[in-house]
Amino acid sequence: MSEIFDERRKALENEYIRRKERETLDKLRQEMAAEAAAKGQAGGRQCPLGHGALTEETKGSVVVDRCAQCGGVWLDKGELEELTNHAKSGGWFDNVMKSFSNE
């Protein structure tokens, strides 16, 4: 019987930690947006390598983020798969994807 209470206590503790982490992340995001607004920067996404703001570009039905400074392209979850579905015509991108799947 005590195992049930221990599991419940752990679950409640984990939920509390997740909620506090979420609150902290939300607060940090708000602070970053306020800093960007104070500097006159766009409130959009920043390059993960720290080069500057990302611009959105449309490739087929996918919107990718590109850094104007370093030229890096950043994809959100599922966008790579969406791009590979468009590249099934046997082009170079399809060959690259096949080389990864053959490992």
C-alpha cells in the first residue's frame, strides 16, 4: 500500500518540478523578448550559433529559418521529413537521404 503513495508522491513532485521549469522558461523568454525590443531587434528567432536574427523562407510547403549572417538553415520538427517527401524525384538530396538510411 505504501508503494502506491510513494508513486503518487513522486508523480506530484515531478509535476511540480515541470511546472516550475516551465514558469522559469516563460519568464526567460519574456525577458529576452523585452531585451530584443529594447535593442530594436525583431522579436523573432535568433541563430542558434549567435549570429543574429533568422528569416523565414518558404521551400515548397515548408517554412525554414535561415541566418542571414552564416547562411545556416534551421528546421523545426517534421520539416526535414516534409522536405524529403518533396525530394523523392531522385535528386542529390534523395541520394544523401538514402546514404543515411543504408547505415
